Amino acid sequence: MKVAYTPRALGDLVAIYERGVERWGERIARQVERRVFLECTGLGRAPTLGAPTDLADVRRLPIVRYPFTIFYRVVFGEDRVEILRIVHSNSVRALGDVPD
């Protein structure tokens, strides 16, 4: 399946990198950004890997090594995984809902 990002998810990815540069420096920020990107890409090969949420066809995948969670939708009719949000795991208050 192909992987597509909503504008909000792309903004999340940019923000992860920018905040990472401030906190850890550019090298570590790039490593974190790359890991998040690779996890998103992997969802194209294993779209049901994440846990279901309370929202129809929306799933969530926590990233094990870093404190981020990917929220995504599988669009089987279009053979596509749509990345909805990439958020810091501390901001995930309800596991069944996509954070604002």
C-alpha cells in the first residue's frame, strides 16, 4: 500500500524535527525524524499493525523507541494508508480518539 500524509501529519513531522533540534541537537533530531518516517512507511507493508481506536478504520501505532504515536487510516479501496497525526505519546489522553 502507498503511504500518504495529511497536511497536519506533515506538520507534526516537521515539528518533531524542529523541537528535537532544540532539545537534542540536529543529529539526534534527524535520527528521531527518520525512525518516525520509517515507522510510517512500514505501515504500507503492514497496515493492520496498529491497534484499533474507537473511530471507524482509524488505528494507532506507538513507536517503541521514541515517545510518539502515529494515528492513521487504512483506505483499502484506494490501497492507501493515510497518516492522520504523529503526536507525542504524553498528549494521547484517550486511546480511542485522534488528538486535536
